[in-house]
Amino acid sequence: MISVSKLLCDTENYGDSLRYAKGAHGQRNGAVAGMGPVVAWNITRTCNLKCVHCYSNSDAQKYSGELTTDEAKKFIDDCADYKVPVLLLSGGEPLIRPDVFELVEYANKRGIRTTFSTNGTLIDEKTAERIKDLGVGYVGISLDGLGKANDEFRGKSGAFEGALKGIRNCLKIDQRVGLRFTINRYNFHDLENIFKLIKEEGIPRVCFYHLVYSGRGSQMMQHDISHEESRQAMDIIMRYAEELGNKCEILTVDNHADIVYLYLTYLKKDPARAEKIMELMKRNGGNRSGIAFGNVDPLGNVHSDQFTQSHTFGNVRDQAFGQIWTEAEHPILAGLKDRKPLLKGRCAKCKWLEFCNGNFRARAEAVSNDFWESDPACYLTDKEIGIE
């Protein structure tokens, strides 16, 4: 996750303390020294929508084998013992799970910050108030286009209006909320309009996700944007980050080519700013799945991130999360903690490897069937990465 706002405008937000802290780069088992990783926890697979890019293949049905309330609380205890700073509650649709607020309350008591990743359609006024009362740090609501475009992408008529109402219900009571937008060929043209919506509604945060070829998203591989369009998207995002400043925190997710492209752009445009960007790049160290970020699925299986469901490192029913994460007995998890010698192709030769750390492994595996091959979504030219 790259904070474009932090890099360009020196903004300060909670996540920056984990992404850009001195000493963050070089950790093997957590976000910063003395902490575990941020954990995206899919608390249920059930969902009221059927998004075409869903990495968990969720649907409106009940799935068997999900962690019980007692098992979920035991997992939270393990996270607290391992000093996990944040639990990102996701799904499926997390607000469908009947005990979701009980789990949030329990995590709060154990000193863990909670956030939501939701489609927003279930956040009526009462639910927004409950979220606010529990002290949830942030609610990320997914929109993948405007109006009908979003509804088609999400598989349900009215999904856009439902999500927008959810956003407004949060804003009305000053619950921190923002957008999650996955860029693809069908909504690339909506980027300008998304920023127009952000300004009109006063939305304080937006995360632009690059498409990852996982779950149903693997069927959209051919519908990703081109490398040139990725550059155009970053140009738009950088322009609005400068315009909005601290009015809206703007981030990009799942493609660390963004940080290098941003640096190279400002090296020409504003060398003094580029120097600041370089310092923060050094602190962050690029993709840290399997290090500073992890995932636990509804069944309790541990993964390096929510898109890498094909590799399971253990189950929290059998072992404490911290034990699984630290001992790293699985070769993929062990490899991720020191991945540079394992990378192949352009990634292995790239002069920016120290700052990108091999980008996103799930995409590499989806295209090449080799976990350590180059990420095909890297849009930097051979000349830019120093292999021409």
C-alpha cells in the first residue's frame, strides 16, 4: 500500500506510522519492530453481492466450517499476544456475520485496532452508529464504477446507491470512511469521475487497487488495463493528490511499480520532492506480504495475503497465529521473508528491487505458474529498471 498523499504532500495518517517508520524495512515478521503484521481477516465467505473480480469466490450462501465465535476470539487472543496492530475485517461481506460486532468489541478490549472492508450496502444509519460507537478505525467501501457500471461489476442492481448511502451514513456521524476502487479495463475511464464524486461528497480517503488475478479475478486477467494505461492512471492519481492535499488521503495498492514511477516522475518535475520520496521508499521496502501483512481466511487458514489463497501455511485452530508466522515452516512463507534471491526474470535484474521487493507474487504465479517469476503488471520499461 503506497500513500501517494504522504509522498507528495507530507500528510500524516495512521497507516503511515506502519508503512514509513524508521526500521520498517528489514523486518521479517511484522510491520515494525516489536509488532506483528497487519492481518486481513476474512471473517465469512458469505456475501450479498457477486462481484466479478472476487478473490474468495463469494456468493449469497452459507459456507460450512467457518470459525465459531469462540474460535474467532481465541484467534484474536493470539493476535493480541503477537502484537498484531490491525485486524482488517473482510469477507465475503463482513457485516453479514451475526457476531461481527461482538468480535470487534472483543478485539478492542485486547488492544487491536479494527477496520472494515465492505461493499457498504448494509450500512444503514443504525449500523453506522454501531460502528462509530465501537471505535472502528476506518470503513473501506468498495465502488468499482459509477451507477450501472458498478452494479454490473458487483452483480446486483442498486449496489451503487446502496454503497453511496453507506458512505453518507458514515460521513453524517463523522465515522472515518473511504472508497476502494479496483482499476480494470471497464472502469479505467471513470477515474476522473471518481475524484469528482470524492470532492462532491467530501470523502476523506480512497484506495486504488490494481487488479490481482485471483479467485473470480483470475477470469479477468485479459481485462486488466495496459501498461500505458497504468501510467496514465498514476498521472491522474498524482495530480489529484497534489490538488486535494490533506483533504483526502489517496493510496494505491497491489503494484509497487507505482512508487518507482512516482519517484521517476518527480525526479524530473521536482528533485527536492523526489529526495523526500526516496527516503520514504527506503523506509518502506516495497511489497511485504508474508512479512508486514498477512491473511486468515474464514476457515482459519493462514496466507501471505488475501489474494494468495493457493498457499496455506497453517491453521489458527491448530497453532497460534504468531507461531505459524514466525516459524515459517512452509517454503513459500519462508521465501517471502527473504525473497530477493528467489526472484526471476525482470524482477531479479531490476535496479529498483530494494524498493519494490518483487511486486505482487499472486499475479506472477497466475500468469507463469511460477511463484517467483516476474510480475506481469509491472509497467516500468526495461530502460527504467536498468536492463536495456
